[in-house]
Amino acid sequence: MVGLRAKLLFPLGVLVLAWGIYTIAIAPAGSVAPGVFLIFLVVLLGVMATNVELVVLRPLHGLLAAAHELAQSRFLGASVGTPPLTIRQLAVGLNQLRDRMQEYDATLLEEQGRRKALEQSVRELEDRYALTVERANDGIWEWDLKTDTADFSVRWKAMVGHLHAPLAHIADWRNLLHPEEGASVVLRLDDHIQGRTPHFDEEYRLRHSDGYYRWVHSRGTAIRHANGKPYRLIVMDNDIHGRKQIEHALIEAAEALSSVSGADFYRALMQSLSSILGTRDNLVCYCVGDPPTRAQTLVYYSNGKFFDNFEYDLAGTSCGAVIERKEIVYAPTGVCDIWPLEKEFDRDSYIGVPMFDSTGKIIGHFACMDGKAMRQDLPHLALFRIFSVRAAAELERMLLRQKLEGSQAPR
């Protein structure tokens, strides 16, 4: 504390001494008596020293002593003499503020870390979502249930031919629904919004800009608040018009074949499937051997013409896979990679359907093949069982008749 006192008084002392020297040695003679002036300087310096002691040094000494004692006691109720209450409160408040600031900094860093992780997760989710939508080639539309407005993606508008139409409300979507299923689609959509179904999953028709209706497959989910109240619906629509056309054509073909039987049935079946699927090579076969190792054609239709029947080995062929697995085998492309023996026939796509007799034993199959990839919009493969059941019944009847007649094989 002595050092501080000297530092405060030294400049003042120097100033007073300089003033005294000037007054005594330089000032005009007789202006002020030297003894009187010296006494005045000493008194002035004493007043200044007292002022420094009372106003500066003592309060500072008390503050430092109180702060030292409070620091040693950690400000938690220990007896530290009688420091001013305001000083104690200030010390405690400052330390509490410091602790809180440290806690806040730690919490802030933790929140920043969580936020960055969440933002990264959201970005990755958005990237995966965008990639999925791009690959799926789906159109997307969203319905804001609060404002009753709707947002339709460019892909969705292009899919229904309304690329530049001002579609902005859910009523615009309702107006495009086919009259035959529009009411039921809206009802099922409402069932999902009300929480009665887990998802919205429907196939229906939308009016294209050319005036015709096209089939779409809608899959949607309502986004809900924590209380379960929905506030937004997100739907992905896939264009299934081509698949529906094939599906209807197959059903119509099955109905048309109901009036045909025997060899004429198989000929009509191969012609119909070749026309609908656009396949080059088409055949119906029955199994030879037990277990079957070879197959004999009943009908072979290729490039729009019927050819003589023939027998061939099943081992290592796509047809052999049908007989071995006893299930539909579908390879839309890459047939030669799976069955190298097919390279001889320049085949890239294949679909084969097994035929079973009334006891469940496999007795043959029919198949459609082509040198290029098969179209991607085929209907559900189970639909081909319509033809399988009928073809198997015809084959079983023919085999039984030939057996009764003593023949070796159907003609």
C-alpha cells in the first residue's frame, strides 16, 4: 500500500516543489515572502496526502481486505468480519453470474453440437428423399389442411399434362378425378386424415389435359401434431397407366379365350400374349420324364408365325428354372447372364409360368421371351395365373384323353 501512496503523491509533490522553486528563485523580488510561501506549500502537500489517504487508499484497502476474506470463505456463510453488506452481495452476485455464464457457455456449445448434427441429418434425409423421388419418377403433391391449399410438383403436373395449369388448391385435384371412382377415393383419403387408416394407398384415374383419363397409384401419409391432429398431407403418385392397360388387355384376352379349347386355345393364348407383351418367342410346353428333364412344345409362336413342335433339355435354361422352382420366373433383362445357354437364341428377357394338374404336380409351362428388355410396366405377375389355370386344365384334359387312346403324347 506504501508503494501506491508514493505513486499517487510523487507527481503532486514534484508539482508543488517546482512551483516553490519558481516562486522563490525566479518570481520578482518582494512579491511573496519565502517563509510564508514555504509554509503554504507544506500545508498544501499535507492536505493532498490526507485527501489521498481518506478518499482513495483506505476505502480501497477495506475493499481488498473484504474481497480477500470473502474469497477464502467461498462466500458460503462463513464469518469474515464485518465487510460492507453491499460488497458481500456484489461478490456473491458476480461469482454466481460467472458460474451461470460458464454453465450457459457449456449448454450453448452442447446445443450447437446437437443443432449441427440435426441439420446434417436433415440434409442427408432430404438428399435421400430427393434421390428416391428422382429414381422412382413419382409426382408429389402436398395438401395444407389449415389453408386448404395444395402444392403440385412439376413432375406431377407433367404426368397429367397440366404443366402450366394454375393448380393451387385441393379442389383442383378433386376436379381431375374420374367420376366412377372419385367419391370412393375422396372417402378413403378422408378416412386416413381422420386417423382411421395408417396410410392412403389407392389406384385411380386422373383426367389428362388431352381429355383422356390415366391411371395413377397414390401413396400418402398425413403429418400430425403431437396430439394427433393432422396439419399436412404428402402424397406420391406413380403413373401406372401402361400397367393398367396391359392388365385390362390380359383380362379381356382371358375372357375371349373362354370359348376356345384344345390346340386352338394354345395358339390363341400365344398370339394374345405376344401381342400384349410385345415378345418375339412364345411357347407352351409339357414336361417329359419324371422327374422332368426335358420339355416338348405344344405351340411355338415366333416373329408372328407358328413353327413345328420340338423337344429340348431343361437343364441350364430359363424354362428349366420354372420347372425346378415350380413358380413364375421373371427376368426383365439379362437372361443370357443368368442362363448362358440362352445366348444361342439371342434372348434378353423372359417370363415363364408353371402349369399344375389337379393333384398339384407340375406338368408343363408357358413362356414369353424377347431379344430386348421387357417393358417395365407389367401388371402383377399373379395375373398370369389366370392363363396358367386354364392352360393346365386344357393340358391335363388332353393328356388324359391321349392316355385313354394309347397315345404317347398330345398332338
